[in-house]
Amino acid sequence: LGMLQSLEDVATLDLVVELLVQLMAELKSDQFVCCVLDGCCKQLSEKVSMGGSLPVFTLLGKLVDTIPPLTETLILEYGNLMDQLLTGLTYPDEQIKAAVCYVYGKLYNSPTAAEKLALHFTDKLCSLFLSALENAQTRELQINCMGLLKQLLKYSQFVAVLMSVSLREGSTESSAAAQGGKPLPLLLKKLLLSREETLQIASAQCVAAVLVHSPAQYAPALVQADIPEFLFECLSSSNEVLVWSVYSCLLLLTEEKLLFSKCHTVYGIESLVRSLKETLRSHSAEVQKQGLLLLAEILKSKNKLKLTTHTQKKNIWGGERWRKDTAMQRVRLTKSDCLVSLGRKEHLSPPVQYRDLQKLLEVVLKRSDNLTLPPSSRRAVGPPGGRDQNRSVSRQAQFLLSTLQTFNNACRLAVECQSDACMQENAFTAPGSEGGDTLERFSEFLLQACDSLCIPTVMRQHEISPNLAVMEIFFLILSAQFSVLPSMMHQFSTKLVCHTNFLLDTVKNKLFRILGTRRNPKLNAACSDFLDRLCCTLYLAPVRHEPVSAAELPAVSLMLKKTLSQLNYSPSDSLALLSETPDTLEGEEALRSNQHALIFLFFMAYAHQDRLVHETQLLPAVCCFVCSAVDHGDPLPPPFILRAVVCLLSLSQEKCDALDTATLDALSILLKSVPDFSLVYTHHPLLLNFFFRYPELSDQFGHRILQAWFCWAGSKLAGDGEAGAKNSDPSEPRSDISGDSQILLQVIEVNPNVVLLLLGIVCTEGVETARRALSVLKLFLKNQEGDLPASDLLRPRLLQILQRFMIDSQSAALSVLPHAADRNLPLVLDLLFLIQLREGESREMDSTDFKLLYHVSNLSGKCEPSNADILQPAFNFMYCSLQQTTSHNQSRVVSMLLSNVALMELLENLLEETWAATLPCRPQPEAVLCSAWLLTASLLHAQRNHSSEVPRKVNIKFDELLKAVSFMKKASSLLLASLLHFLSLLLRRGLASPLIAVVYDSVRTIPLQEQDAALYPLSARDVSALLVSLQNLLVQRDDLLLHAASGCMETLMHYLHQKHEDTARHVASQPWNRFLLFTLLSSGESSCLHPAVLRLLALFLKTEGSNVVSQCDVSYVLQRAAKLQLEELSDVKSQALHTFLTNVRTF
């Protein structure tokens, strides 16, 4: 011990100190310890100066470090030694000060000793220590001071003393110095400024030690001292211990609002982001976790901290290490928590890097998806290891929850950016180019990620381990999608309910698993909000059967918002609720609101093929609701609730018994009070079946149901009856029937009275609706086989309709009648024509038929030639009436028509319109002209057969007729065939008839030439022109023209034989006829056996023989005829072939 004073060699002194320490530790003798301590006290007290006391202080420090119980001995028995320690702190030698600080550090390491030394520190040590720390120059003293400070900061009473100067109101640096040195925060800031990482670490740890005791009490002083600014500066270090210490310290400081108001986070965010980028490249999970937690806390603050520079945003979004998956669960969770706060609009400034954010979200979502347990590990129970598995499931749920919160924030960010034009598109996109880094693309990604990643992941996790917090944020995400990309919500909602039964699962969770307000209000609110949005979107979805007005949507949404959160019933309770009747007036509104919401949910589920309960259970409950609403005298339910009621009854009726009279009466009362039936209509086949199943409903609402059906069926019904494969007329119905038309046809088969309702629609509704109803009637009439009982129903009703039209037209001028098209008269006539056409030939007409004919002919006579829509079906009907009846009835028909002078004048005017058909602008459709010529021809033929009286003749300009046949351009085959048919009949009558007055415009020389006189009223020139025209039409090989032209040529040759045989033989022997036959016979094997060609061959064989028809021609035709099968011979072809063979026999 004496050598401590005599030796000056440092190394030797160290050996002596070590030897003394080892001896005391080994001997464990209290007497020896006291001896040594007494010697130390004696040496320190005998010295005039503290200059040689360093070995003694060093020995004391090592003794206390080696023998911890020695601290109490020093404090209790060696008070003078404690005074010497204080004296040492005042000595200028920093080695001595460092040794003293070391001794104090060991003393205050013991909680018991620290408690006993509390007064010592407050009265004596504090000021000396702060002064020593402030003036320390050597690294040893600085480190020992920081060691002592860390020991002191373990105790709240010492922290209070050390920070008292800083916390004293109005204290300044100079006043603090006067009281014993600078405030502690300033001293710590000074050490942070040093380049020594060890001191910086110690300083950051001391700041954290102060904050641990009371952040609210001490953080303001530290912030006022700009400690955060210097902590952020330290983040540029690569020392992981220092970075972790700074992260931890700043994390504690984030609890103080002053940190954000003084903009320290604004200045330090770039340093933090840069440090995080480097930290994420390391393998230290703790450092990564602390840094991410710090960033998350800063971003959670309410201040608008924007990542202003591109480098900051790139470091956040684009860093590969940021997106890298890590095996550390805690770091993954911290990353997710950080991302939750990062996706906020106030932290972003344009241009937003949506593409990088998208990549980041994609990685997080996929990682969460990969963490979901496979089905084989679901809820394993029993064997050891179950606890570990449950812990793993819990961690996965926690990570999934954090991931969903991140995704939800991203969705909220997309919604918030929609109102900011600067946020919608990257400003650096070239003009005119399509940028991929836009809000729209980001929103599309969010919707796709929700569909492909979020929903499957959550559903799998829900099957493994239901988690209410996960389901709550999940429903919030689903609700957010309706605002992220509203244009795609119809498709998104439809996919949810059609492919995943999501509506069914959600409603069951909402209604039947009692996740209500009492047990989990937040989840209940989230689920209710999602159901509200989903149902409202589906209610307007274009794929639904229900035609809905957008004006109903606010009422639907308001009802759902009010009631969904209160619906928490089991299936049986839900059905029982529908059957309840309110007992008091106060409870009526609440009960009815809940019943309406339940009915609407059942309606939405059934409309999308989700059965919440069976139909046999649902139907009685809905019936009870209907009866209760009427019996109790409640106000009329909203139209959308009535629609839901009618739809549920219709969908459930097929599997249940018939409704009772009380329910039908109550339903009728409710429906009668609806002003517009379309408000409660649902476009569904079962609705038709339901209403037409009960006469009580069909009699009152059948017309309105069909009207609504056609209004919402779309334009396809109009096309169902427009084109047919078996009929060449494009105005006829098709043989293949659309779905909507087939449904109506099935209803008609069950209830024939529907035909009368359809006829009423044809007569009274708008033109488009009437046309659709007419198309169904046409389909019904054309597809009905055998007798037509429907015609017996329709003809009397049609007669009443025509009589009404006649009464309306009595006071109407002829120029007003064209507007009859607006009153659906053309459609009525079209239906009448079809009924007449389907009656068949040789039908005996009754009084109703003659009355119909009378009114149709009178209506036609009142029309102008421009009324093509009316005249076309009217002429067709009159033509069928002439052709499809017995001879006796035909006589009455032709007399009735010929006596109608107005009709004859109309026919004359229309026939004259044919000559105008050669002009560029045709005033009349060709179909009307065809019908007029055919009707006139039929009247001509019938008048001759029955010698009917003709009150008024029809004038025909023969020269114009020949010109029309010869030179009419772009005329249809049907019109030319009609002209040729009329000309044939007129030639057969010798161009003279009581009905037709043939007018000749050409001037003829008198006296006539012999040949012209013989052919009168034709001339040789007329014959030549007509013959050339017929030959030209035959060469075209049009099937319709072949028949018409060949028949006209037969009639012409017959006329010539009667008038002048030489002219007939001359005409028949023309070389052009030979060329004509050659052309027709060489057109193919089928052409030579065409009925028209066979008739021409027979005609020329009969008139001229071998000059026109050769033996080879006859042989060729006979060879082809020999190959015919019996089933290939139609009646027309058989008759033509018979005529040909007869003439061959005489050849």
C-alpha cells in the first residue's frame, strides 16, 4: 500500500493496484479490507495536493468494482473518503477526475447505495459533476463522466435534479452556468456534435434514459435544446449501435408534439429515409425494426410532412431492400405498420410515384398471401406443438391485419387524390403520350389486387382462424373499392355475388352470426357499410333482371344505413320478424323499417341465386308481412320494397302451394295504390307465371304486367318476328324464337286470354311496345298447329277495334288520317292479315269476316296514297279475303270491294304511282305498289268469274305499263312479277274488261295496217317490245321473274293465236327464242327442269316445233327428267313436266 506513494512508474503502479485487489478478493477478510481503506484515507488526508492521489482513486474504483458490498462500507464508515472524492473532482488533473468519476459510477450502480447518496448528490456532487462533464477534454474523462451519468439517469430523483436547471422557467445558459454549469441537454448536444461515435452513442442513450422516466416532462427541454436536429445528423453514421440508439431516442421524442411543431421532422426526414435505405441493406433486424417504427410514428403525426424530393420518394418506394421479404416476423410487421402510415396524401407531393407504390404493395400482398396456412394445417388440435401452431396463426393474422391496413390506406389515398388534379397524373409524362404512372392505373391495380389477392387471402385466413379485427379492416377495404374505381363497380359486385357467393356469406355473417352492435360495433358498422354499398350497386347493375330508376337509390341507401346495423337475427328469428305486427305506434316505425330491410336483403340474395332460407319457409313469412301491412292500415311501403315482395313471391311460388284469397286480396290492394307499375315490376319469367296463375291478379294487372315486360325486354323482341328462314318475306317472324318470346308463348299456352291482353297492347300502347307485342302474336299464330282457337278470340276484338277507328275517322279529314299510324292501326291490320293468312283456303266466311272486310276497305278508301303503313297490310288482307274463300263468298267479297268507289280511286292513283317509280325519287315503297297490282289483278279475275257489277272503272295507261315492264331501272323482282301477272290477266281478257279501262297514249295512224288491225288494241310494235322485254327478264334467270315472264309469254302467244296466227308463228320462230332456250338449258342441270323452262319448251313445241326446239334439247331434258326422284317433284314441276311431255308426244 505504501508503494502507491513511492513509485512513479505507471506500469509498476498498475501491478501494485492489481495485486492489492486480488489479495482482498481472495482473502475475503473484513479486517484486511478495513486496513486498506484506512490506509487510503490516511494517504489522501496527508497529501497537501491531490497530485499524487491518482493511484489511490484508481485502487478504490477497482475495489468497489470487484467487491460490490464494499460500497455500503464506504458510504457508512468512511465519510471523509467521500469528501476526498469531491475534492478530486475539483482538481485540474483530468486523470484524477476520470478516476473519481469511475468510483462514483460504481457507487451509484447499487440502488441501495444510490438511495443513501441521494442527498450527497443533490447538495455536493451535481454541480461538480456537470462542471467536470462540461470542461472534460480527454476521452477518458468524457467516457467516465458519461458512464456516471448513465448510472445516475437510472433513478428518477437524479434525473429530476439534473434536468431542473433546464426545466426552470426563464433559465438561460448563463444563469445555468452560474448555478454549476450548462444544462444537461446542452451538454448532451455538445457530445452529439463530437466526431467520437462512442460519445455520440452514450449521449443518445442518455437522452433516451431521461425520456424513459417522463417524456411529457423532459421532452420539451430536449426539443428546445435542438437535440432532435443533432440526433438526425448522427443517422449518417454506419455504426449500427449508434443508429439504433438514435432511432430509439427519436422514437421516444415522437411522443412530444413540440417535435413536429418545430419542424425537426421536416429537416430530418431526408436523413431518416437515407439511413433507412442503408439500414435495410444490413442484417440487423433490431435496427431495421427501430428505424421503421420511427418512420411510422413520424408519418402518423398530424402535420403534413411531404416527401418533397424525388430521391426521398425513390428511397421509400423504389428501394429493393424495402420490398425484400425478410424472415424476421417482427421486421415484417414493423414494415407493414410503417406502410400503413406512409400511404397518406399529406406525406406526398406531385408527381406521386404510383408505379413504385404499386410494386411495394404488390410485394406486401403476395407475401401475406404466401404466409396463409394451407388447408391441411387448419385448426390442428390435440398433439404437442399445437401451441406453436396457434402462435404462428396469431402472428400471421397480425401480419395480415397490418397488410390490410396498408392496403386500406392506399385505397384511401387513391380516393383522396381524385379531387386533386395535380395528383392524378405524373407531370413528367410527355404530351400526347399515355403515361402508366397515373392515378387511374393505380386505381385499376387496387381493384385487381383486392379481387385477386386480398379477398382469397382473407377468406383462407378466416377459415383457419376467424379474426374480428381482420374482418373489420377487410370490409373497410371492400367498401373503399366503390370509391376507388366507381366505373368498374357493377362488374366487381357482380363477380363477388356470382362467382364467390360473397353476398350470401356477408349477409350470413351480418344477420346470423350475431356480429352486432353489442358484441363488436366497429365490425358491425364496417360490414353494414359494405352491404349498403354492395346492395345499392347491384340494385342498379345492368345484368340484373330488375329495371330500376336511379332516383330510387337514395331511398334504398338511406333505409339500409338506418337499419343494417340493427339486424342481428338468426334465420328463424328473421322469418319470425317478418310475421310480426307492431303492438304500439312507437314500435311500428322501427319494426317496419327492419322488416323492409330484411325483405330487401332476401330479395337481393334471391335475385343473385343466393338462398338464405328455403322458399317454403320464406313464402309464408312474406305473405304474413303483406297481410299485416294491409290489415294494420300502414302507409304504403316504398316501391322498391313492393318490388322485392312481388319478386320474392314470384320466385318462391314455383316450389310452394297456391296463395290464399286473403293474401291475393292484400297484394292487390297494395299494387292498386302504385301509380306507376314499372316501379314494382321485375323482368323475370316467374313473375309472368305468378300473375297469370291467379285470375285475381291477371284480370287487374295483366295488361300492366305485359306492358312493363315489353318496355324492359329490349329491342330484341322486335326482331324475333322480323325475318324467317322458311319465309322469304322479311317482315315475317323467324322460326327460331328468342328467350323472352318463348316465355310469353308458354304463358299463352297456359292462359289463352293473354292473347287478348297482347292485342290490347297492340292497339293502345306506344308504337315500339305495340310492335313487340305484335311480334309475339305473330310468333304464336305462326307456330300454332291445327285449328286456330285464338282467331275466334281475336277476330271479334279486332272488329271492335276497327269500328272504333272508323268512328274516330268519321270526323277526320283525309289529310289527317295518315296519323293513324301513330294509333297503331298498321299493326292491327298486320295482325288481321296474319290471322286471315293462317285460316287456309276454301274457308267459309261469317258475318264477322265480312264486317272486318267492310271496315278495312272503308279505312283504306279514306287513306291517301302516301299512307303506306296502313295500305300495305290492308291490301294484303283484302287479297287474302279474295283468294282464301269459297266461290260463293268470293262473289260477295268482290262485290263489296268493287262497290267501294273510294277504294277504286285509291287503287287507280296508286297504280299511276308505278310510272313515277322510274324517277330518281320514288314517292311510294315498292311493297305497296306490288300489293296494289296484285289486288287489282285479283279483282279483275274475280269480277270476270262472277260477273260482278262495276260502279267505277280503274284506268290503266297501257303504254306506261309496257314502259315499266321494259325500262324500269332498279325495280325489284316482286314489282316486275306483279306487273307481269296483271298484264297476263289483262291479255287473257283481250285487253278489255268492265273493271279496267285501258288508255293508250300513243297516236296511231288511221286506217290501221292489216297486222295492227288484226292485233288491235295491240300493235305489232307493242308485241315486239313486250316480247323483247320478256326475253330479257327470262335471261336474268331470277326464279320469281322466270315464273312471271314465262306465264306472260304464254298469255301473249295465246293472245296472238287468237288475233293473228301468222304473227304468232312469226314471233315464235324468231332466232332469239332459240338463243333464249340455249341460254336457259345451258345454265345447269337444275335449270333445264325448272317449271318455267319446261313451260317455255312446251310453248315453243306447240307453236313452232323444230325451228326453235331441237331434238337434242328434248333428249337432254328427258335424260335429266329420268334421273329425278319422286320426292323431288313438286306440284308445279309435275304439272309443267306433264305439259312438256304432252307436247313432245305431238312433236
